[in-house]
Amino acid sequence: MDWRSVNFDWNRARAFLITAQEGSLSAAARALGMSQPTLSRQVSALEKELGVVLFERVGLGLTITPSGLELLQKVKLMGEAASQFSLLATGQSQQLEGNVCISASEVYAMFWLPKIVAKLRLLEPKIHIEIIATSQVSDLRMREADIAIRNFRPTQPELIARKIKEVEAKLYATTEYLNSIAKIDCKADLAGAAFISFDGSGMLLKGLQERGLNLTAANFPVLSESFMVHWEMVKQGLGIGIMPEDIGALEPKVRQVLPSFSSISFPIWLTVHRELQTSSRVRMVYDLLATELAKPYSKL
């Protein structure tokens, strides 16, 4: 191979790849943690190095050119190779120090992880933890996180997952809100109640209907895709919401709605990239999470 023919900067190629994937310079800059002007200069420099136009500006947006599309397929392969290289290099580390990034839903990031991270800091103070609290699925294959706490089992062969437990969630509301409803003796009495939604896809509505509640979209006058905003609105008396029973039972501002109503059950899976299992620090954090997440919240 003639290495002298390889005359472009990988950082510029990465800037092109992320811009194409994100669809805009501003989104790509956020994803890479750099300023938009710096990213723009990297893309322009790559265009100059290769002698091609990669993007055309249409209004405030970008459209990738045919030349850019052709090169994009090659750069994607380079990005995947770079990610695998990083994973392998990280996996070789046997030191119990360094960074470990955990992706989790807001509920687990807010309630479970602080107590677990406190224990970890006592055990291994040289391990630094980053928490990504999101309802979105972090891509472990692209190193968006090292470990993920998810409500589903991953299907990618590169990922290893362990089912930790089934979580039981219940309906909750403030006493003041429930007193504003004439009576709540059975499921039918909830037909006129207001529910706080955290799911714009309609899956929450469908799940409650399948459990025998006669609800429509009109029963969900407030929506926030932030689960913690959803829970705060429930505590403020705006309507009925859902929370794992471990948490809901400890909140003095609310009480369980219709205790005879069947629990909403969902699994907790702990997921890690296969390559990162060889990293002592990642394995240590993974094993501690598996042990602690299996416990009831009150026992942490």
C-alpha cells in the first residue's frame, strides 16, 4: 500500500460523516462537542483536500451531493473500524481507573443510580462515572455509552445483556385530585379522569386500554416526554400517572389509584458491548450495577 497517497485528515472525515448523519452542522457540532465554526472549517478543508463538493446549502439546511453520497459509504466503514479499534483498545485496560459512561432512563438515573454511584465511589474512587439520562436508545456499538440500562433485550450480536428483574408499576395521583372525582370504586370510574402522558407514540394509552380502562386520547390533556416532568405533574395534582411501585410507595404526596388495578410490568436489562467485557473497570461497574439494581429501591 502506498501510504503517501493517504493525504486527508481523519478528523475532517469524521466531521463529514457526523454532519451527513445528523443532517446539519449545528447538530453535528453538538454531537462532537465542538463549535459549529470549527466543524464547518473541517468539512470545508476536507472538500478542498479531496477536490469535491460534499454538501450544497439549501436555505438553512444542507443537502449531500452525489459525490458526497458516494464517499459517505466509504467513510461509514472507516467510522465503524475506528469505533471497533477504540473498543478493543479500551478493553485491553486492566486498571480500575478511568471513565465509564452509563445510559439509563430518567427514573433509574434519578432514583437508583445516585445511591449505586455513591457505593462505587467508595469502592473504586479512581473510576469516573458519566450518566446519560435519556429515553432514547444509546448506541453502544458507536461508543455513545459503555453500559446501558434498558427495558428491552437487545438483538445485536455485539451486545451482551443480562435480565435483572421485572419492575411493577402502579397508577398514582394526589389525594386532592382523586377527591375531585366523584368516586373511584372500579375501572369504569376512571373513564373521565385526566392522565399525564410521557409517551407521544400512544403505547401508554394502548397499554392501559388493554388492562381494561375505557380511555381515549382526550384523557391525556398533558404530555411530556420527560418522565420526571410527568412525575412532578402528578405530584402537583394535575392528574394520574405511572411510577414503579418501589418509588411511588415512598412518595408522601401521592397515593395509589385503584389498588386492585393490575400492575404494569416491564423488564430491566443491563447491556454492554462484548468487547468491553475485557475491561476490568467496565466489568466492575457492570457487576455492581447488576447486584444493586436487583434490590428493591428501599434496600439500596
